[in-house]
Amino acid sequence: MARVEPATSELTYPFWEATREHRYLVQWCTSCATPIFYPREACPWCLASDTLEWKESNGEGIVHAVSVQYRPGNPAMNEQVPYVVALVELDAGADNATIRVMSNVVNCDPEHVRIGDEVSLVWELLTDGRNLPLFEPASDSTGRSRTDPSTTASRHPAKETQ
């Protein structure tokens, strides 16, 4: 499947290397205990630059916004239309914090993805061995996808906090 592959940089190298092991890392500032997305050279909240580290996300999220693309944003995506572009509120790896990331929701009917759907991280292998993080609908206890129209469970489950 053709896809535009993201470039790496010195700043994003730890993130992309972790994807080779199917790990999703989130940058954190230890000075103000805040997750940072997208990776930056300094914390956008406290401006610290020497207290940045990486924490692993559990890969669970909730669809915050969604759009189905019928025309590809790039010709490399021609064979994938229609496809879902979603803003996912993703576990940030600690302290019940979340970040919002743009990605695709795959392995489902694009027309059935809704705001509030629970999603889980999946991986698409890139040509250089890295993996592109994508999301798929999480299954409920019956094994049915939450985006399955026959599912009678709530379309907008509340995220539990502890």
C-alpha cells in the first residue's frame, strides 16, 4: 500500500526508533510534569529544555474529531480512499494525562467511525523498518467493534479516571 512516509530528525529519532518495537513514546517535561506533542526542543509551557524525557503510551485513545476523506490529500493515498483522518485523544504514558494526535482509523468501515469511539494503536510497516502508528476501533466485551452499527453499547463511553 503506497503512503507518504514521514521524515525523521534528531529530535524525533527516539520516537521513530521506538516504533520499530511497536512502542509509542510521548515526550514529557519533568520540570512541569506535562506531556508534549508534537516533540519539541523546549517545553512550550515552562520553556525548560534540559528536562525532557520520553514515556510510553498504552496506545488507548478516544476519537475527538473525525473526517472521512473521499479525495486523497496526496496522490500517494489514491488507493486508500475513502479513509478516516481522526484527532485521537491518546494516553500520554503517565498521570492519566492525554495528548491529541492526528492519525488514521483503519480496519473498519470509514462511515461508522464516530466522535467518542474508543480506539487502539495498530502499526503499519514502513519501507525502512519503522512503523507508522495508526488506530483501529477497540472491541467491546462481545468482540464486536464499537464502530459496528449493530453494537448496542453506548456510542460515547465515558473514560474512567482513577
